[in-house]
Amino acid sequence: MNREEIIQNYNDCVVGSYTKTGLVFVKGQGSYLWDIEGRKYLDFFPGWAVSGLGHCHPAVVEAVKEQVSVLMHIANNHYHPWQGLLARRLSELSFGGKVFFCNSGAEANESAIKIARLYGNKTGRYKIVSMENSFHGRTLATVTMTGQSKYNKPFEPLPPGFSHVPFNDFDALRKAVDGQTVAVMLEPVQGEGGINVAGVEYLKRVREFCTEKDLLLMFDEVQTGFGRTGKLFAYQHFGVVPDVMTLAKTLGGGFPVGAMVAGRDIAALMVPGTHASTFGGSPLACAACLAVLDAVEKEHLLENVQTAGDYLRMKLQALKEKFPERIKKIKGLGVMLACELDRDGSELVKACAENGLLINCTHVNILRIMPSITVTKEEIDGAVEILGKCLGVIK
Ligand code: PLP
């Protein structure tokens, strides 16, 4: 099939719910993608943070290849060796809770919403307060929890029990909580909302407040999890521990997975029949996740994020000094960085792609630069060179 035929198939038969770039990719390896004409691109937004270990990481490929011929799927009313093993590792690496497995970030957040409702049942509480500019997924409940009306307004009437307050504003949160509130949900670093990092003091106050009011503190680590910020989970930067955490994206290294981790007392509320996912935690998915965790440890990827993240930030800072009228601010943590532009970034994103660099723009003027956690200095040099060249030519 050539490029035109591939696009024609989409135009004819795929629901048009995505804004398309026009690029057709056929191969990926590490930080690189190749399009159908053989052009090579540096991917600094790999799979919207899914391919966090780079494309086709060899350890994940091997693990999936091996598992696929042994056992792909088994119904969740049976046991298999890999799900419990993965749950144990996630539990030990985080806050000692129990894990529910599913297939995406939205599903992980649905699970969090459902566990919060179960938690509230005994006291008649059901409301969840989340943040303005948050992003939690596209199912009806998670898009309602998402604090951006552009995503949920078209689907009104929305499910009840969700409200939003400004991020990093403790007083607004305190005022929004009433006798029917059961949980607070937030991303420690807002991703889609523009790479907004939570304040340390703010998160500490939120934690204390949730404990005092018996509210579940739930962190959406779908985008921040698995090393992107320099710690395995972003909450580990802040000296606070959530009651519930949701994961997806990099967890599977490209394989579709999601997970919700809940403290043991809370997890105990999900008794048989309360929640399920047919595909969740399959042997194949778990093999991919275990390979991701092994690679993060064996390849010292958290250390890599710290050094690569500092280097990338320093290079972006230098670009900001070169183009002070175009770049207003550099923000983020680890390799979850952004340049706040003085203008709509879509033209710049397009120019970068034409020059072989893939990045993303969110909230009109926030350029998201989120390479894989395996990124090298040479790849960063290459990306920043292209970005600098494009910043110099856009009008
Ligand atoms: N939560 C966050 C923070 C996200 O960034 C996303 C997706 O971008 C989601 C949830 C939804 O994940 P998925 O698209 O896998 O359902």
C-alpha cells in the first residue's frame, strides 16, 4: 500500500475523531520513527508518552515474543503466574497497596472513580473534586472528571458528582469540599493541561486535608508514571503518598495496559462482582510490564532521566535566551518538559516535523517535549538543533 491508499482507507472507514498530521509511519526503534517514504524522525513525543522506553525496546519485544507463544490470555477467574508477580512489584515499588489491572488510562481512572464510590457508600458520599485543566480520559465519567469543558461539554448531561477547582490553589479545594465529597483526584504534573507541576507545599496541605476529612487522595500518574519525571512515580518527588494511584502509558512499553493501585483497606472494597476487565492483566500484558520494570532497573533509566532531563532543560534554556521573544518559559520535571511560547505553536510543530522532529503542542502555546526515558545526549542535541532552526524561521 502506498501513502495515498493508506490515508484513503482511513478517510473511507475510520471514525474521524483525531486531528491528523498527515504523516504515515511504518517502523520505530528507540527514539526514531521511519515514515513510509523512508524518512527518519526523532520522536520527542513517542506515542503520547506510551512508548516511554522508546519504540520497540528490545527487552519488551523479547518478552512479548516469548510470552505470545506460551500463553496470551486467561480469564481473570483463574490464576496465572505473571499478574501476581507484577502486582507485587508495583505494590513494593509504590505504597504497598493492591492492584487492579485494565487496558488504558481512562479505564484505570474509571476504576479509581468506582473505588471512591465504594469507599463513600458507608457515609453516603460520592463527589469527587478534580482540577481545572486536568485530563483523565475519554469515557463518560473520566471526561467529566477532566477539568476542560471543551472535552466534556458536547456530552451533556454529564454524570453527577464531579467538580473542578484551580490547580495549586488549596483554598479553592477546601471550599469545594462538602459533606458529600469522598475523593480528590489530581495529576502531580498536569500533562495535557500544559505541564503544570504541583507545588510541594500545596500537595502536602492537600494530603493533610484529605486525611483530616477522610477523603481519598487519588493521583493520576498515567502520564507521569514510570520514570518520566526522574522518579518511578511523580508523587515520590513531593514527600506525600496517595491512597489511590492510576497508571497506564509507559507501564506497558507500547503494549496497551492500565492499572489502579489502592491502599489495602480501600482495595478490600472491591469484592468479587464489583469490578472487572476481560483483558486486564493478561499474561501477555503482564510480560510486557515486567520487561519494562526490569529495563528501568537494569538500564538505570531513572538516573538517565535525571541527567538527560537536566541536559535537555539546559539546552531549552539556551534556546529561550536565543529567542526570548518566542519562548517565555521552560517548565516541567525530568523529561516531561515544555516551552511556553508567545504564540500558537501549531506552525512550529509542523515545521519541526518537516525537519524530522516530532513534538506536540497543547493548550495552544505549550510545546510539549517528552522524549523516551532512554533518550541520549546526542538525540537531545539533534532535537534541539532542529527546534532552534525552526524557531528561527517561523514568522
Ligand atoms: N490520564 C492522563 C494524565 C492522561 O494523560 C491520559 C491520556 O493522555 C489519560 C488519563 C487517558 O489515558 P488513555 O488514553 O490510555 O485512556
